[in-house]
Amino acid sequence: MNTSTKTAASSVLDRVLVLEMVRVTEKAAIAASSLIGRGDEKAADAAAVEAMREAFDELYMDGTVVIGEGERDEAPMLYIGEKVGGAPGKGPKIDIALDPLEGTTITAKAGPNALAVLAAAEEGNLLNAPDTYMDKLAVGPGYPEGVIDLAKSPTENVEAVAKAKGVEPQDIIVCVLDRPRHADLIAELRGLGCGVVLIGDGDVAGVIAVTDEDTTIDMYMGQGGAPEGVLAAAALRCVGGQFNGRLVFRNDDEKARARKWGIADADFDRIYKLEDLAKGDCIFAATGVTSGSLLDGVKRKRGGVMTTESVVMRASSGTVRWIRGEHRT
């Protein structure tokens, strides 16, 4: 683990402590954890949203939510465009992409890999992605630039990564969201002999899994939410992974929403690379709500003690910190 705290270049994020971002995701995770297995997705999400909103108010920053819970008429707080932070007009201007509870269904059913996540960057450095689907392709650090290409077939991409890794295609493990729309993709991967890790929800965790060799996952493929793609890209940006994304539109209403958030018609078929989604210095933080391949979930112990496990990454330094916390009520 790289524990260096020196930054490669000065940035406005120097005035926002990395650990403060972890405290935000910790509070959201703890709040959501009280509803694990209770079968109420909306209540779990609402608890995480409220806790994250309150935590932001303690930070010295002038923040703007660029990816959040929806538009103002759809979400009472942490909506796109909402100002957050305890120093409006005075603190550093920060753009925030967030998901207070990535995996609401997972939490309601006590499944694995539910997270509280956020990414922070200097103003204008995170793509304001519309709430549509996105084709995604990701690989972790250590590969030559351009080893993956969304314009190529899944078979070609697996073969390229296998060659770069020095193994056979059947030795590659790919994470895919378990959805009917991925039936052909899963069949193609299994036809190559690949191991396919199917996840029921939480594709931010699925993409981030490629950054940690202990998960054994080499690649992520498939279609998921575009906002979650920006969050995952921020994490990969911090550790040197690679990501390709292409927006998927099901109707004209979704295209109109994309235009509203600044996506030009000429970019509707564009393949976005990592720095198109998250550029400059950025921070990514996540805390486990339920235990999964990347992080342990919140554990409630005797005496009012709760434990959390989090990861926080920063692009300018390449620093990755794994943090275990004990919280007493």
C-alpha cells in the first residue's frame, strides 16, 4: 500500500482532508446499516441520504452535487445541483458525485457489496452524467494504455488483457451484472472458458473490484447506470486503471435529459475514457454497508460499538488507504 501523503501537484482539494470524506461515507453506511435485512429499500436509502447530507455540512468547502439522488423535483436532498458543505461562497469549490447507498435492494435483503460512496474533484472535473444506462468496460492498473477498447468485441478484449497479463483467455475472470440483457455477453465469455462472477446489484463495487488483486477479478463488462460509471471511473483514476463507457439511450426522453446536463448529440455514441469522466485531482471514498469482496460491512457489537471498513483513494498522490473504524454511541 502506498502511504505517501505528498501530492504531485497543488490543487484546491489540498484544503479538504481526505479523511473527512471517509467520515462522510462512514456516517451514511452506519445509518443505512440499521435497516439491513429489514426489506425496506426506501427507508434504508433515506437514512443514508440524511446522514450523508448532515456530514457534508461539517466540511469546510463550497460543494455542488453533480451526480446525486436525482433532480430537485425527484429528491428532497442531495439532488443534482444542490449546494453542500459548511462554507458556501468561502470554501474551495468542489464537485461531488455520490451514492449514499449503492445497493438499496442489497441492503434490504442483507446481500453482499452494498456501499456508501462518493467522489470529489475540483469544479468542472466530473462528467455530469445523465441518469441513463452506460456500456462499461474496465480493467485494473498495470496494463499498457489502450489494452481495452469498447469498440471491440468482448472476446477481443479478453484476449488482449490475457496477452498483456501473460495468461490464457480461460484464466481471465470477468465481473458482470446478473441481468437478462447480459445473456449473450455471459454466453460469449463462458464460451471462451472465462470465469464469470455474477453480481445481483452494485456495479460500482463490481468495477472497483478490478483494482484489488485479492478479489481475483480481472475485468468488468456490461451495462449499468451512467452516474455509477462516473463514480467508478474516479476510483480507477486514482489507482491507474482503465475504463471505457458509452451512454445507452432507450428513448427520446433520456436523450433530452442528456442534453439538459450538457451532453451534445455528437457525443451520444462517444466512447468515454477515464479522464473524460473524472479528470484532474480527485478523491474517491467508500464504506461498506454489507460485507463484500472489497470491504467488510458495518458490524454492531455489544456496548454500542460499531465497526466500519473503508477505502479512500487520491489521484494526485496515487494513495490508497484502507481504514477500519470503531464508533461508540
